[in-house]
Amino acid sequence: MLMMIVLTVLAAMALGWRETRRDGVAKQGWVAKQKRRANRWVTAAAIAAVGTLAVLGGTQWLRVWMQ
């Protein structure tokens, strides 16, 4: 669980950095900003889930192959 949280925060930070590096978004309303923020966190959670599955699944397969 800790791995998921850490990966989610790191992915959200990276996605936020990427958004700010792109051309600046014109003035948006409050709702549009919240939708972008929610989308960033959902995307970050999905990336963290895939990363966690890959790492934990990979270590499990390593254990299986080592036996």
C-alpha cells in the first residue's frame, strides 16, 4: 500500500510538472481547474497501479524461477 501511495504522489508530481511545462493554459474557471486536477490524480493512480503490479509481479516470478 505504501508503494502505491508513493508512486501515486510521484506520478502526480510528474504529471503536474508536465502540464506546467506545456504551453500555459489560458484562464480557466474553478470547475475546469478541478476537473484537470482530478484527472491528474486518477491518471497518477492508474500509473501507480500498473507500476506496482509490474514490480510485485516481477519479484513473484523471480521467486518462482529461482525455485
